[in-house]
Amino acid sequence: MAQIEREFLERQEPTERVFQAPPFIPRAKNADLGLEKLEGERYYSPAFMQAEWDRIWTKTWQLAARVDEFTEPGAFYVHELGKESFLFVMGDDGQIRGFYNVCQHRGNRLCQSELGIMDTFTCPFHGWKWNTDGTINHVADPQFFRQFDDGIPTEELGLKPVKVDFWGGWVWFNMDHDACPLKDYLGEAGLHLETYEFEKWHLVNFQTFEWNGNWKHAWDAFNESYHFAELHPDMIEFGEGHDIPIELLGIHSRMINFNRTVSEVVEDQETITPLRKHMMLSDRAGWRRNETTGYTGAAKDVHLEEIRRRRSIEDETYLPFKNMNDEQLVHQYHYSFFPSATFTQTPEGGAVFRYRPHATDPNICYYDFFIMAHLPPDAPRKERPRNRIHRHAENSDYSTAFGETFDPILANVLSQDGSNMKTMQDGIKSDSFTGMYLCDQEIRLRHFHKMIDDFISGAITTHNLPSGDAFLVRD
């Protein structure tokens, strides 16, 4: 058991609270998923990429946009996934619908703006128009079409819909109209996160990074903490990601990263250095607001003091402390929904990561980073910066992508992860590479790739999802 877990258990006070999300401590045991190497070809094979598209991307639930992007009838949002473009729009009846963003005349991309408000959508090629409910509004010069002599086939010419559902203040979609309901798909993991009241959160910023690596390299990088000590030396000075609790929840998974402490691999556990003061004690811009002041104890124990403080004010704050277990009050709960969305958060804010494949090239991916804040009800809402695609280059300064909405130290962490994408993609193609060894701290990766294989083979579909505890060993 890690040092922080021993201390956390020793300092916990008896409680009769009923938690909506079960704590990680004491840790659960995951099923044995074997020791086989993970082959490299799955990261660059065009055939494997096509199998993923056919059996995963077109069959599973995908996160699209925040519900509050749709402020009035006609408000729309365009989302790209692989070869497809999707148009989400609020109709006159207040319902948000999703469609393939394709003109049914010549196949042009219909809406070529990212977001805005329109009462009809006009193809810029020939002027055909569609209503916000997807029905055809206007065909330019229909007399030229002999196919329309008996009338315009309005049903056939409507925009092709996708299945839409809502959870956590997000619009989700599925290209498979026979897929299970979204809440069934999110399962136990989704229930855990409802504690955070995501519907009340505000989207502060959303930026996209184009990386020269397969999308699974991005997923792999952000779903284990084994690499922290080597790649992110700053992070282990104010957090613990070494030998952390991990749980496999059906097709999804979760882990915890301990905040406001010091990794057990660091020699100095006591000193409040300038970096630790900044990350643990000081007020900072963005969603990671810290309020622990006047602290004189050891750096490794800051989280214990902050948990005590937050519990003492649970009846006075708008934040949902009362609904949370002690871990959630300060530590990073990190959940990933198969195949493409990661939620990582504390009560006052967090981030959502989204991983997307390139349309045709398995060597390129898109990593979307959403910064979320749970602001006070009366706090002013700032207009979020425009989303841009940032291509990684050597010595890229990711803080410029976020401006003042994200701490530069944490932005540098993203840059460090981005620096690995091309070298990983190049390395796994080497004739000398015989497959990946994965340790127990990388079990989320082993589980994730098993889910990929099981969806491709048809062993798992949205109609026979494994139970939430299928991969947990219960005493």
C-alpha cells in the first residue's frame, strides 16, 4: 500500500455518509488480464484503422458539445470525427438534433462554420436549403430534375440523422440507431460522476492539438501515471501518481491521482517550495482555485488539511461537498469512457480529454482539451476563446494555446505528452520492436485494448455490455 493511502486511512474519521461514488481506498483488486505483449501494428495498420471505424467509432457513444452551446432555436455546432462531419442544431421546438453534415444533392459539406445561429442551412454550391429539424426547405430550380416530375421526395432528401442523447451537460451521439441508451452505455462510471453536477459547469476553453501519432497513443498516455516521474518531474512535487488505485468498470475504467501532496518517490516530503506553494496553497487563475492559507505543516499533508477545511464548510458552499466522499473533496477522480472521452476533476473544476482519429491516416490524431469550471452561480461568464487546431512542434509552448485560462505549469505537462507522439509512432514501426510490455500500473491500457479487440471481433456490442464489476475481484 502506498504511503499516502496508509496516512489517509489513519486520519479518516468514522462517518455514516452515503457516498454516490465509492472511494478508491481501500483499493479494489482488478481481474488478471494476462501478461501478453501488445503488438505495435494496431497503431499504424490501415486495415486495423478501418476495423476500428466499422466496429467501434460507428457503434459507440461519442461526446460532441456542451448543451449550453445551444442557446436558442437555430443555434448549431459542427463536430468532426474521422471521415464524417456532424451538424447539431436546436430546432424551433427547443430539441437538439444531430445530422450528418452532408448536402443531399451533390454531397458537399453543408454547414462550413464551426458554430453559430441560422434558421436554415444553405449549401454554398447550388443553394439547396434545409430546416433546423433536418427537413428539406428548398431545391433550386426543381423543374430541371426529371426525378421530381411527380413531386420532390422530401423524406428522402432530409438530412440523415444520428442518435442523440444527453448526460452531464453534454450532447452525445451515436451513428448506430440501434445502440443502447446512453445512460446504459456509461453504466456505473456515469453514476459515479453525477456527484459532480456537471450540468452546472462552465466551458472555459476548448483547444485541439494535432499530433503525429495514432489516437490510441494519446489515450494510452493520459490513462496511466506510471510515466509521471520521468516525463513530468514537476507533477510529482505536488501530487502522487505512483502505484495508484485503479479500477476497471465494465468497458470503462477509473483511477485517482492524489493532489496537494508529494510523491513517495521524492526525497523531500516536507518543504513548501515555491512550486509547491504555487500548486498547493496559492490562489491561481483558472479552475484550480486553492484556498488553504496559513498552513505550516508538511507539504505531503496539505491535502489532509484541505479535506478537513472543505468538510467543515459543506453547508455553506455551492460546491457539492455534501454529496462527496473525502477523496473527492480534493483529489483528482479520473474516469475514461470507452473509446474516446476522459473526465478528470475535483469539485471546483476539471478537464475533459477527447481522442479522435484522422480521417484517413492512422499516423495522425486529434486531442481535444476542454477546460471546465464549476463557478459560483453569480460569477460572470466570459466568452470562451475560439477553438483552434495547434500542430505540435519541438519546444511548443502550449500555454499560448490556452492564454490565461490554464496554469502554464499544467500546460507544459500537455506539451511533454505531445512530445512523445511522433517518436512513439515511429518507434513501434521498427522491425526491432516486438511488442509492448505492460505493468500493473498500465492495466487500464491492457483493458482498453482488450475492449477494442472485443468490439472488433463482435464479442462485445452495446447490447451485451459487461457489468460494471466484471473486471473487479470482490472479496
